[in-house]
Amino acid sequence: MKTIRAVDIDFIDSFNESAKACYPNEFTCMVRQENGVINEMILLPGTLYGDSHSSFSEWMSPIDFSIAGTAHSHPGYSNKASDEDILLFANMGGIHFITCQPYDRNSWKAYDSKGEEVVLETIDHI
Ligand SMILES: [Zn+2]
């Protein structure tokens, strides 16, 4: 997998909008990268918002190599990865976004598969 170096601001905006729309439930999706830039949410049919993270494993086949990780929202004001989140990140690898209230451009954080925060450049257009 290509190293992720940046995230498209359009992705961040769509992610936060979806999170807002799902509130108070948790919004979850997968994320796609192009040339090392996260630029798209992948919504998979049958995903139950507010359900546990366990459904992610089913999403992994067939493997789409542009899939770079996951994104989900927290209904509260913390974008810290929970123990459950870190387990999921470790199982999946890749990069993982968490956003929280108030779901704006400063609400999100990105984590690697060890649950360590990743600082990404935000870009307006690829
Ligand atoms: Zn979480």
C-alpha cells in the first residue's frame, strides 16, 4: 500500500457531513486513496449505522487495493481512538479517521494501525 501523505479537504467535509447526518449514531465507512492522498469515502451497502465495528471484517473481500483504511464518527466530543477502535485498526492495517462533535474541519484525527496519531497534510485539490 502506498504511504498516505495527505487528505483531500473535500473528503473531510463529506465525512463530517455524513457524521452529522448520522448523529447520534456512529457513522462508519471505508476510505480510498489515490497517489497517497485520501480522497473518497466508500459506503458499503448493508452497513448498519450505530452497529459495532465488527462488520468491517466482512468488507475486506474482495480486496480493493485502493482501500486505505476506515473512517468513523464519535457521537461525543472526543476523537480519541477507543480500545475497541485500536483493536480494529490493528486487525485492518492502513489508516483510520475519527471525527467527533462539532464535526468541523478541526474535529478529526487520523491514526495508524497501532493507534498512534498520524499528522496528514490537508489539501484543497489534487
Ligand atoms: Zn471509535
